[in-house]
Amino acid sequence: MTNFWWIIGGVLFALLNTAAGLIWVERRMLALWQDRYGPNRAGPFGLLVVLADTIKLFFKEDWIPPFADKVVFVFAPAVVMLSVLMSFVVMPFAPQIIVADLNIGLLFFLAMSSLGVYSVVLGGWASNNKYALLGAMRGASQMISYEVFMGLALMGVVVLSGSFNLREIVEAQKTVWFIVPQFIGFLIFLVAGVAETHRLPFDIPEAESELVAGFHSEYSGMKFGMFFIGEYLGITLISGMLVTLYFGGWLGPAFLPPVLWFVIKTFAFIMLFILFRASMPRPRYDQLMEYGWKVLFPLSILNLMVTAAIKLWLNT
Amino acid sequence: MIGPAFYIAAAIAVLATIMVITRYNIMHALLYLVVSLLAVAVVLYLYGAPFMAALEVIVYAGAIMVLLIFFVMMLNLGKESAEQEKLWLKPRIWIFPSLLCIILLGELVFLVLQNHQPAAEVKIVDPRAVGMALFGPYILAVELAGMLLMAGIVGAYHLGRQKEKTLHRFLENNEL
């Protein structure tokens, strides 16, 4: 039982530090890819910029606009942290390091990511501001659409492994990682994952060049910090999920412990997310929806049907 | 085994549902409805239906309610609609529904007091069993539901179809 609390504490500690550290990693990597220096003054390699940012966020005036819906306004940033952190409950970091070994793990992840939509929607609505409302509406339609393809893409993995349990899914990849038989599913999940975390290039709910700051225009101080850190946690979550579902989770050659394999693979994907941000332009809102419903949706259904057909054919 | 967790979840569900009915602000009512659905999901989980619980959260709390909130946001109902709700929901209006509810409650209490059998042992239904049931004995219902949804999608597409765009203002009124 004490072991259990250690796992929860360890996972929380690692996640929150990763999310905070990503502030620095992202800015440095973006600078590297864009031929700039990035934050390099405070501390070694500019690492203390994380501390400076945190202190700044804590000491900023925590302002609630008088025209806002107060309760919902305060509640919205908590939802993003809650839903993302809850998703990590089912994530298998290593054979023994998993908080809850649910047999509906994958569905739990989908459920939590669908609840995450509320943070964007409620934050934008409660701000009672035109830009925020526009951002929230874009966010709601984007996330609710891409959730569909995300779920359908994941079903290919479920068909192959025959389980919703993430630990069993990882163990089913002992011979070959699911990236090989599920390459199309992987691509769809990757695109949908970027859209779910509303990261660039799909940061349409924020779109600072058109909507001020979108759904969190009115937020300041630690409430904004929650959205900010929630986004980095979301990146970590989607990267971890990509690794668990398609890249064999903790599996890897035995010279490194399983946890380390998981961390290395996850960080590779986090880097990919940052590279996306550094290199891609933002599509228009209608282009995003069209791409989703006219390309990804048929593709994900086709992927699921072909996978199921091959699986049935091999079994008989 | 069910004990306190069930009673807490059930109490939250009932309270949240009461709040849904009594709120004047439609957004707050919808948020309470989300809470109520989540509580029902917990109850389903406790009764050994984890798959249904997950679907309840994904489909009801995560998709349908978001859509409803999306529409409410687009309608931008503000103070005026709350005032109107207040006008509609006069105390007198509550009398008849409350009467019906009291009768129902009395019936429920009577039934609960009648039967003292212990609840059946909780049997956990895994996703595989749900799938087998849906695509085995209940395949006809699944197909019918699918057809209904298909009709809905086709209807929605028809309603949302855009008129042909005319590129010049002189051509706008000419029906081709």
C-alpha cells in the first residue's frame, strides 16, 4: 500500500517538473531551430528561466473581470489540469509503475480527454468577451471533431491487441511495435493528438495573431499558469500515449531500465511537437474542419475496417 | 462492497439534478447536468459496468453536453433569458410536477421498504461481453439505431447544405 502512494507521488512529481521544465526546453529548442539564442541568461543554459517564470506567474495580479461569470471563470483552468493529470492514472510507465491498472484504460484516457474540452469552452464562455467566445467556439468544434478520429484510430490498436488495458497493449507489442501494422492509425492519432492539445499548428482556439489570446484572453496570474502548464502536460500525455500505443511503451533492449526507455521515447515525441511549432503555419479554421471530416474520418474508418478484416482472416 | 461510495455518488447525482431544474442561468444548469452524468457514471462503475461508465463519460458528458453548451454559447443567452426563465418558473408552476414526484417518491419508498432482499452480487461485465451481446442477440437493435443515425446525418446535411455561390452581385438574384 505504501508502494502505491510512492508511485502516485513519484508520477505527480515527475510530471509537474517535466511540464515546468518544458517551458525552458521549448523556448531553447525553438530558438535553436530558428537560429536564435533563446533564454540563456538566468543560470546555467538559462535553466533558471523556469523559476523566474513561475515566480512571475505567482506574483502577478490575479484579476477576475467584473463582467465574467465568476465561479465558472475560476473553475475552468482547474478542469484542464484535472483531466490531463487523471489521464496519467492509466499510463503504464514501466511493468510495475502504473497507478491504476484499469481494464478500460484506453477508454478512460478518451473519457478524460473529452472532459478536457470543458476547460476551453468554459474558460472562453465565462470570460464574456468576444475574442474569448470565438476562441472557445473554435476550440469546442475542433476538439470534439478530432476526438472522433482519435477514438477511431485507437480502435485499430484495440483490434490488434484485443484489449483496452494499456499494460496488455504494451505487452502485445513484444514481437513488433504497432507502428508497423498501424502506421495510418499512428498518423491519424498524431494529428488528432496535436489538435486535442490545441498546439501549433492547430492552436486555432488561441490564434494570437487573430484572436488576441483566444479563450484565455482574460486570464492572468496563476489561472493563466494553469492553462499554460496544462498545455505542456497535454503534450506529455499525448507523447506518452503515442509511445504506449504505437512504440512499445517501456519495451526496449535490456541495457537500460524500462522506465528510462519510456522517458526517452516520450521525450523524442515532445521534441517532435516542438518541431511542429517551429516549422508549420496555422491552417484556417474551415480548412482544419474540412481536413478532419473529409480526409481523416474516412481514412480512420477504412483503417479500422481493414485492420479488423485482416485480423479475422488471419484467425480463421 | 457498494456501501458508502454508492450513496455518495447517488446523493451527488440527485442533488446535481435538482440544481439542473432550479437554475435560471441555462449554462449553470448544463454544468450541473454534466456533474449529474459523471455521478451516474460512477454508480455504473460501482455496479460492475466499467465499459458503460466510460461510454457514459465519453458520449454524454464529453460529447453531447459539449454540443449543447456549444449551441447555448452561439445563442449567447444572457441576463434577459434568465429574467424570462424567472417569469416562467413561478412557484405556482411547481405544484403539479411536485405532486407527481411525491407520488413517485412514495412508491419508491414503499418498494424499498417492502423488499429486504440483499442486492445481487456485483458481477463485472467486461467490454468483450458487451460487444458479444451487442453484436449477438441485439444485432437488430444496433442496426436499427445505425439506420436512425444515418437518417439524422443525411437530414442534417440537407439542412446545412450551402446554396450555390454567385460570384458577382449582378448575378445574385438570377435563379439559374
